[in-house]
Amino acid sequence: MEFLKAIEESGFSQWVKGADSLLAFPGILLLHTIGMGLVVGINAAFDLRLLGFAPMVRLRAFQRFFPVMWIGFWINAATGAILLAVNATKLTRNPDFYVKLIFIALAVINVQMLRRRVFDPTSLPENPDATSAPTPVKVLAVTSIIFWVAAITAGRLLAYVGRSNVF
């Protein structure tokens, strides 16, 4: 806990927490939101396409969006680390923080499995742009949506750390 306290009390964490600058807490939170929009938005569009929505959109078109999705992921990882540093001692004592991390990990593993199932040349279906995906792919698409919704919900609940006795 002393290590976490030292991080919280560092000059950078104090600046992020208390500065009036838009580049401090508001800017970092904005970048975190933009990163989340890229990651979850691209994932959700891909998942919905696999579930049969917008069948006129070719699945192969989504391959171009995966690098953008990973940029969003790394923006979130960096800004998430900063947001954690600002409130490290409270967040690491909150089980919701670990629930969020678990759902993010599950979502990342899930999207890798989906990507492999849909785009890997050795496991490509006969027609990867078919209107209907096979059932196992649809199950992965549904679990992807569930994992991201759960991660976002857990993350939003972290905003209430110390404000209630929920946890």
C-alpha cells in the first residue's frame, strides 16, 4: 500500500487530480472515453454484423478497422493507468476494479478468438462474407457484447468509489 500511496502522492498524480487545466483530469478522461469508443464501437459493429445485422457490409472490411481498435485499446490502457494512479489506494481495494479488469481481459481474448475464427486463412468458412455466421461465431459475438457492457458498467461504478457503501 505504501507504493500505491507514493504513486497517488506523486507530483504527476496530484497535477492530474487537482489542476484546472483541460489537459489534466478532464483531458485524460476524454481520451479514455475516445479510446473506449474506438474499442467498443468497432467491436460492437463487428459483433452485430456477425449476428446478421447489416448483411450488405462485407466482413472483410472490418479487417481494416482492427488496427484502429487496437490504437483505442492502448489509449485506454495508458489513460486507465493514469486514472488508476490518481486514486490507486481506493481503487485497488474495490472489487469492482478487478471485475472490470477481468471483463476487459475476457473481451480481448474473445475478440482475438473471433478474429481468428472469421479471418484466419486456415479456419475461414467457405464464404467469410456470407450473410449468416456459424453458431459458434454468433455465440462469441454475443459474449463479446456482454463482456464489453459488463466492463463499461464496472468502470462506471468505479466513479462512485468512496461515495457509498455499495462495495
